[in-house]
Amino acid sequence: MNTLVAISPLRDASTSDPGNLSAYMIRSLPVIVISPHNQCNCRCVMCDIWRIREPEEITKEDLQQHLTSFRELGVRWVVFSGGEPQMNSQLPHLAQMLRSENIRVTILTAGLLLESQAEIIAASVDDVIVSLDGPSSVHNRIRRVPGAYEQMAAGIRSLRQARAGMIVRARCTVQKENHDSLRATIACAKETGFDSISFLAADLTSSAFNRPEGWGQQRQHQIALNAEEIEALHSEIEQLISQCSAELNSGFIIESASKLRKIVHHFRAHLGQVPDVAPRCNAPWVSAVIDASGEVRPCFFHAAFGNMRTQSLPDILNGPQALRFRATLDIEADPICRRCVCSLYIPPPTE
């Protein structure tokens, strides 16, 4: 989850006494990411979720039994991620259940179903983040769905018709197929009618996104950049920073110049040109990820602590496994954290 929005700060449990496990109990959890459905209707080159054959989804009954826990934990924002959330037939009901608790609801979607569900989405969620991989030809090649860009753009127009003021943001995952098209992607985002765009590097090494054993080197090479492509990306980002100052200053481009440059660093680190550097993150203390299977994780990339279908959320978050994880996690040294492309940081009140 890349660059969400500002949320009022919490106490940073990561600075507590590591010898006292009670210091690592979670009593407030402002952000939860839920995957309502485990399948996807795209075949993106940088993701293996589309290979899943057995469907799983979060039901109204699953969510209902945890609303009290959401209330007790002070959940303020739920992001529906994927798979493709719109493939869950109960999605509007899930969203309305959360909004009735004064929880903000965001949907992160590929956008293929936006046109057919525009009125439902406009009425049931607060805002939308849509994956945008580049101009139409680049986007369609990466999505491997004929007309994917055109379907997505039509969906955004339908959303605007259904609710003119709805915030719709673009999110671009940078990888081999689009590394030299970032400025063109920004122009495309403006032309398509997005309110902003954010960029993040492709994840190359984790076991997330339906690759439990991770990717082998051959598969990584299909998405990662070689040395020549990294230099092209570096040039592209420097020109972006120079030529798109208005978009950077206005916030249309969510990332700062320094964060955009970290995308180059990510690919350099993958080639061993520079060391991996973990992003600033306190996600395990301020958020949780719930898979369509009910598994509860501290983030997309670390192992699950338990399952919401057999335990309450507080029992999972504050169980022995979760407490030990937070007590011993050294984000700067952890190999998973050092390769992370999707961090979350909510500053404590003292900052």
C-alpha cells in the first residue's frame, strides 16, 4: 500500500521496552487492508494472483462478527485491496457495514468492472484507487487484457457521472515494461481524469501475491530492470522531477522527489549495485492485512498471525506470535523489510 493519506498520529509502540511484551500490545489500529476476493480479472505480468483457481472471499457474516473489535480498536480506514475487490458480490454490503461505523472505505481496483458497477461503487465507498500502468498500449500490454485501459477509462467517466466529486487516484507499479514511460503515464492520468497519481516499484522477491515460494531468478528478470534499464529509469525520473514541478508541488504526484528516486535505488539494490535500505515504516503497529482466506498479517509481506474465522481480531493481534514478532522486529535489518516496496508510516504524537 503506497502513500495513503495523513492520519492523526499514535503512540509508536516500536520504541517501547523490547523486554516487556505488554508494551507491544495493540490497543488502537487505525488502518486495515482487506482483500474481499482472492481472484483477479487481469493477468498482469508482475503479479500471480490471476493464477488462483479456487475462489475465496470475505462474507458479510465474516465481517459482522468483527465489527465490535473494529470499534474497540478505533479502526478509521479500511482499504479493499485484491485480488480484485469488485469480484466480491457482497462488496457494497461490506462497505456500507463499515461506513455505518464511521470508517472510511477506499477500494483499490484494476478498474475493469467500474463501468458496470459505477453507481454501486459511487454510493458505497468514499474514494477509489485505480491501477494505471502507463498509456493505453503500455497498460494493455502489462494487464494482458485487450482493451483494459479503455474499459478502465470508461469506468472512471461513469464514476464521475454517478458522483461528480468522487476522488479517484491512479497508482502505477514501476517495472521493466513501463520504466521509461513515467512522464507519459502522468500525462495519461491527467487526460483520463484522475485526481492524483502515485508510483511504487514492483515487488520482486517476496512471497506475497500468490507466490508462496517466491520467484526464481528467471521470473524476477522478467520484471526487474537490467543495468541499462536502470539508467534509463534514472534519467526518466530526473526529467520527471525537472519537468513536472507543478504536478509535484500541487500534490498531483503523491511522492516527493526523494521518494521517486528511491524507486531507482530499489532496482539498483536488486542488482547488487547498492545495499537494500528499509523504508520508514511502522505498519505492524498501526495496521493489519486480512486476506480473503481470513488470514491476518502485519503487512502484505510478513507471515500471518492467525485467522479471523477462528479468532477475534484483538486475540490475533495480541497473541504470543504477534507480540514476539513486534518485540523482535528490527525493520532496518529485517531482509523482508529492507526489500519492501509498500510501506506505511504514521508518526507518533511527538513528531
